[in-house]
Amino acid sequence: MPPETKSIGTLIEEKTVKSRRETADFAKKFAARIKAGDVVAFYGELGSGKTFIIKEIARYFQTEEEATSPTFTIINVYHTGNDWDIYHFDFYRLEHDAELSNIGLDDYFYRDDICLIEWADKIQKYLPLDRYDVFIEFVEGETERRRIEVYQVAE
Ligand SMILES: Nc1ncnc2c1ncn2[C@@H]1O[C@H](COP(=O)(O)OP(=O)(O)OP(=O)(O)O)[C@@H](O)[C@H]1O
Ligand SMILES: [Mg+2]
């Protein structure tokens, strides 16, 4: 694997966006690619735009206002009005794997919903092999510029 490769998957899309508008367009195009049952892992520093992209994906699927899970604050649900929903995970505050044991991650990852995961690196070993990896990086010197890479990982 070349050293610059960050994912075990295949690079299927890469783009340098210059503005929020362009990120939103990118998110919309990516949303058109995914379907119920898919898992997407997001990687990127604080403020790089993970939540921004996830909200745009949710908007694409015309979801209702985000419903926060009463039990686990790291999981939010967006209802789509279909027989599947969008689950938005944020593992930033996860400190110990033990906290995952009562969440039942597999129940989410292997059912017919869309799972969008922030700070996926924190649960790397629990991620399903069949997924997308999305990397977002700041481009130095440009506040709104981001480099986005999408990898497809398959079993
Ligand atoms: N091109 C761009 N794409 C996305 N967001 C941008 C862009 N340019 C500037 N921003 C700003 O960057 C910030 C991204 O914040 P966001 O909450 O999406 O980051 P995050 O990766 O989810 O961070 P965290 O790790 O804290 O959850 C927002 O304030 C957004 O307005
Ligand atoms: Mg975020």
C-alpha cells in the first residue's frame, strides 16, 4: 500500500472544494450514490466539515429534524419517512471501548438504515468491512478550502 493511502479501500472520488457551497454540492452527489444499508465512516480534524457533510446528506434524503436518542447521546436519528432511517454517530467523546458494549453497534451497522459516522477512527476495529471511508482535510491558508477523498471498502 503506498504511504499516502489512508484507507484500505479504493479511491473512487477526490475533490478540492473552495467553499461551503462546493462542499454541499459534493455531499449531494455523494448522497445520490448511497442507499439504505450503507455505512459511511468520516475522518477529519475538528471543524473540517464532517457534520456539515452529514447534514447535507440528511437534507438530500429530506429528513425531518434530527431526533436525539434519549439513551445514547452519541447517536442521532434522522427519520426519512421511508422504512429506513439515517443514523448519525459521533464518537469524539468516546474514551473506552467498554462504553460501546451496551450500544450494540452491529445492530446498527448491519441493518437496512444508512449509518454516517464521525470520528470513525475511534471505532475502527468495529467498522464493517463493507463501507465508504470519507477523508476531509484542511487546505493550508484557505479557510473554506477542503480536500475530500472517498474510498470504497469492500469485503
Ligand atoms: N468548504 C467548507 N466545507 C465545509 N465546512 C466549511 C467549509 N468552509 C468553512 N466551513 C466551516 O467549517 C466548519 C465545519 O464544521 P463541522 O461541525 O462540520 O466540523 P466537524 O468536522 O464535524 O468537526 P467536529 O470534529 O468538531 O465534529 C463549519 O463552521 C463550516 O461553516
Ligand atoms: Mg462534527
